[in-house]
Amino acid sequence: MFYDCYLGLLQPRAFGEKGWSECSQSGPACSAEAQSPSKPAGPPMPSVPVGVARPGGQKASVTVELFLDLCCPYSNKMFKTISEHVAPKYEGEAGLMNICSLTQATLDMNKESLSQVKFVFHSVAQPWHAQSCYMHEASLAVLDSAGPQKFWDFAGALFCKQEEFFDDMVMDKTRNELYSELAKVAEEVGVAPAEVLNRLQLKPGNAGSAVTQRFKWATKLHRSRGVHVTPTVHLNGLEAGVVGSGWSPEEWQSFLDYHLAEAKHAA
């Protein structure tokens, strides 16, 4: 039995199907804090899984985690192979067939069909490309404002314009100039630039922006899992070192079909 305070006295609480609730005695609770869980001590922790899954894979038996850098040409190559050729095979009509020629009709397509494979995008900003941090921040601002599908749409659009953000192209540009250019990319996939820029607005001092904490979690995750090279692929939680950016759609299909069959036998 647990207790709440009420008029200076301890009142019992019971645990039911809907969680902790007051017992039959009437009266207001002592405070809002007494009715909601308190924030745990220590550094902030993510309350939902880190990474951005393509919609539709919630019940998939196989999970493929893609650790990608938006400024990495090899990540670009793998992302396009997955988005244009691999994921659609396991998502029916939910896949994006050509990420560099998306129409609004394609972007508005129903993505709710259940995938056999869950594809998860993990942000890995390689520090030798300083602008990579800004690119990933913008992608997280899109995620925060418009959700997972728009995140994947934005990543695809940004990969198609990746060379515009290479080192030699941005050397003399300011951080805010890059943010503005990235917000224009977001607009191409139906996300209001103001929504992105508002989330990229820096707080006073060295406190970062509205997406800084999410970016820290993404970075902490790939560091804790020993990811250094982009792209890196994990299958069901373990690194799949055999997978490379040069894999063809047929190699991906052979790899995934084998593991789907094994998962079915294990069920």
C-alpha cells in the first residue's frame, strides 16, 4: 500500500489497471507533484527509443539500424539503396521509389502498411565535417515539428543536395546561413521553414537549442555502441560487419530474406 498526503495526514493509494489512484476517501490532493511521477535524479535520459524508425515497422520481426552521417557520401549511397530499392520490397506501397524526384502526392502517400523489416535511422555527425552537426540538428528539428515520416523525407532530400553542403561549399558560410539553407530543404518536403528555424534558435550562453538534448542522446548512443565509421549497420542489436555501402539491392534482399525466414522459424 502506498500513501498520499491529505490535510497533513497519510492517505492510502491503491494500484489498479490504470495505475496508482487515490482510495475511496474524497478530497483534493496535496499538490500536483503528488499526482505525477517525480523527475529522476541524474542526467536527462530519453523516455522513448533513440533513433527514427520508418513508419510501419512497429511489429516487424527484423530490425535494421542504420548509423548514418548526412554529410557522408557512403551514407548517402546506402540510404538511397534502402529507400529506393530495399525498404519498398518489405513495405508494399509505403516505400519511396525515388528520393530525388519526390512529388507531394508521394509524400502524402499512406505509410501505415506494416513492414516486415523495421529500418531505424541513427544520426552520426562526423566531427571532421563541422557542418554535419548543423545538418543533423536540422533533421531533428524536422522530426520534432513534423514527425518520423517527414524526417525520412527530409533526410532523402538533403542527401540529394549533399554536395551543396560539402566542406569546400560551406567554408565561408555562417551557422545561421547554413540553418537557413537547411530550412529551405525542409520546405521542399512540406515542413514550414519557421518551424525548423524556431527549434534551431540558440538559447542564452552555451545552452544549445531545442534539439540539442536529442542530438546528445543520438551521439551518446552511437558512442556507447562503438560506432565510429559511417555507414554502420546493426541487425537486431548487433553490428552486421558484412554489410557495406556498396551492397546492391539483391544483396540486401538475400540478407534480409534469410533472417526473416530464420525469425519465422524461431517464432
